[in-house]
Amino acid sequence: MSKDIPARDQQLSIEDARSVLIQPYITEKTFNMIEKENKLVFIVRERSTKKLIREAMNVLYDSEVVDINTSRTIRGKKAAVKFSDPNGARDLATTLGLV
């Protein structure tokens, strides 16, 4: 895991992108977010910025992100990612085997 964030003009590598997005966060509430709000929630690295999360989503899943909301919880930092494609969250959740 790379501890440094790449320079602004460098593209994020797949290894760095995987270190940013730790794992999907699935609860009953997040299932409702997938269906109703087109959002998917991930546990992310504590030092991740919204810009870094957006780039990691693009590198790993080739998906266009419209909005990102972050919050810090007991479980770590969470990022709710909203997709531009109307079925983006559902499609990615199916690909990841969450639904």
C-alpha cells in the first residue's frame, strides 16, 4: 500500500486505487440507497479525499461519479458515491456480487 498520494498530474495506479477503496459497506440502509438514490457506500482510507475517491472509482470500475459524500464513523471513513448512469449503483453492486 502506497502511503503517499500521487502528484496531481499523475494518474492513480490500480494498486493505489485499491488502497483508497477498502471495501463496500452493505447494510439494509445502503441497499435502499442503491435502489432509491443510485448510491453505493464504500469504506475508504482515512486520508482519502473526494477527488482521490472519484479517481479510484474511475480507475477500478470505469464508472462516472456525480457526487461523493464522506463521513467518519466508528468503522472508519465512509464514502457514499452517486453515479451519473441511472442504474450505475445497481450494476456495480451486481458486478461486485452484493445484490
